[in-house]
Amino acid sequence: MRIRLIYPTWKKLEGQREFHLPPHGPVVFAAAVPSDHEILFTDENVDEVDLEERVDLVCISMMLTAQTPRGFALADHFRARGMTVVLGGIATQLHAKEAHSHADAVFIGEVEGRFEKVLADFEAGKLAKVYDYLDAPVPIESVGTARRSILHRERYNYRGVQMVDLVHASRGCRFNCPPCCVRYLGGRSFRPRPIDKVVAEVEAIPNNRLFFVDNSLAQDNQWELDLFRALAPLKRSIISHPVEDDDKVLDAAVEAGLWWVYQAVFDTSDYIRRRIKRLKERGVAVEGTILLGLDEHDEDDIKRLVDFLLEVELDLAEFTVLTPFPHTRVHDQLEEQGRILHRDWDRYTAGEVVFQPAKMTASRLQDLYHYAWEKFYEAEPQPVKMGRLIAEAMRREASRGVSHRFEPSRPKRSRPPAT
């Protein structure tokens, strides 16, 4: 069977330097498809979808709410041409009711060991409308190495430098942050993968640059410490979301190759100041992820927060506005209060205000979002900061005996029109 797997494009943050990382959801899905089926993959962010192609089955994987308008348009197009379409991925799970009207089948939940049934049903002419496994997570031991051979690896570079590959060392999250949908998607139980499975996957990745995209590795100190110690001999360059602020864990992480951390900066406290300082003391770059528009934020709070980021010499900052994505606590609260302005999913990019803030107008919060980007990068533009960090990372790689690769840059493509 020939399967066309598509990862739709979406509108990126206005202030963010545009580059593309190899997507994770599609390669995890591909690993669950038996090898006797041919998978043809298109990441629409770096390649064009052949709208005239004919295949046996079209599968569309969506991670973000902002991908759903394009994903639904593609699904409608291929179904109108007589092909069968299956929708899956995180955004499909968040928008499952809407997805039903655009697909022959909707797959919800973790895919390992389960997609064989979908294929068997399809071949027998008995495809179900919904395959719902949301409340039945797979045994974490069954999660194997993603199928990255489907990627067009040469497409993923920034100014000629090979971008990171994405990998998960765990699923689920014991935290319950109001803007996050992980409690709905993966439950509140932290499910770490066996370390030997993670090591085997890392060894199989043909790239020395990795991004551990777990929501937070800082959920089980001993497992996290053992993970970094096991990764150290592999000599990788590692980016991750927060790690535990513990001397042993931090030192082991740096020894394993950690050089860049995404750190949520939610206030100007000494706690946040200390975390940033301790990472930077170890030579780890810190990119702050800053959420604007919380109910406690007024205009002065946001301006003070930006000043704080400059004061602590944060390496990079990514500003977003609070966005009520479906199945989050924030969504439920704002919906109950009648503060959601619209549900135009194409504008749910986290760069546009789609709700009524508590202490200012929506337009004023939008202005402050632009102010934050402009003020933080006023003295040194984002491309300069990023280029300096990448150059430093390459120097560190060379000192550790880690080879680095260059790939030819390709011209930036315009976004394909919706069908």
C-alpha cells in the first residue's frame, strides 16, 4: 500500500526568525506502520504537496491548532478526488469533533501497536469513523525508535547549519499548568521511557544535534540523572526543556552535551534569576519562553518583565500571548467567563490575542506583544544572537570531538495556497 503522509504548514510567530525543525509526530507515526507499506512523506513547511497525486491512503498529521485549517483543506481536497483520508496527531485530538467532518477516519491517542488495525480495516473495506485510544496509553516500553528515514533531511538547516532532530525520552507530565493541554492528551502521570530504549534511539539518529522535546525532564531526579549519564558517551549536542535545578543533574547534563535550555520565565523572582544564572555559569544558553496576558498582568508588569530579561542577560527570548487552546484549563475558564473572542483556528498561533485580557484591551496586549519582541532584540537582533550561539555550540562540539555537518541552504518557499 502507498501511503502519503502530510504535515501541514501554518503561520509562524511574527517576530520569530523562520526556520524549520524535522517534525516529531510524523516520524513516530511512521514507526507504527508495518514496513511492507510504502510511506511517502511531505512536510509542507519545506516541500510542496502534490495535489494531483494518487495514492492508496492519505494520512495527515497535525500538531498545532494553527495547522488545522490547512490540514482540513487538504483532507477535503483529497477526499473530493476519491481518496481515503485519515487525520491524526495532537491537534486532531484537540479538535476531534470538527475533524470528523473532514476525514474518513480520525485516529485519537497513542499509535504504537494500533495502526495495523486501521490498515487492516481499510483493506477489508471496514474502516471505522473513529479510532479512539485517548484514555488507553500504550505501555511505555513499547515505544521504540522513530522512523526518521522518511525525512528529507537536507531541507532542515539554518544558514547552512544542520538543525536538530527531535526525540522524546518520556510521555505524560505530572504538572498541570493552566495553558497546557498535556493533562488531556497524555494524562498527569509521568511515564519515562527505559533509558536503554532512549540510548538506542539516539544512537540510531544520523545527527549529532538533538532536541529532547519532553514537556519537562525535571520530573524524576534519579531517572534524569541516569539518563544524562547514559547519554554522555554518545557525545551529542543537546537542547531540552527545563532540567532539574540540582548540581548533580546539571553537571551530568552538561557532560552529556546540554548547551541550550528552553526555560519558562513567568515572573521576575529570585527563583527565576537563580535558575538562569546557574545554567549560564555552566555555559548553557538559555532561551526564555515568556507568556504574556495572564490575568495578573497589567502593562507595567509586562514592561518590567522585559526589562528583567535584559538585566539577567537572557540569551534569547520567545514571546507568546496566552491562547485558550481547546482542552486546557485556560480555555475552560475563559469560555465560562465569555472572554474568548473567536475560534478562527488559523489565528491561534500564540502570536495574536484571541481573548479579552483582564487588565487591558485586546489591542493593547497585542501592542505590548510587539513591544516585547522589539525591546528585547533592540540592541542585538535575533539572527545575530542566534548566529553567535550556534557558532559557540560548534566550537564546543569541536572541543568534545563531535563532528558537525553543513548542508546547502535552499531558498525560502512561500506558503502554498489553501485548496
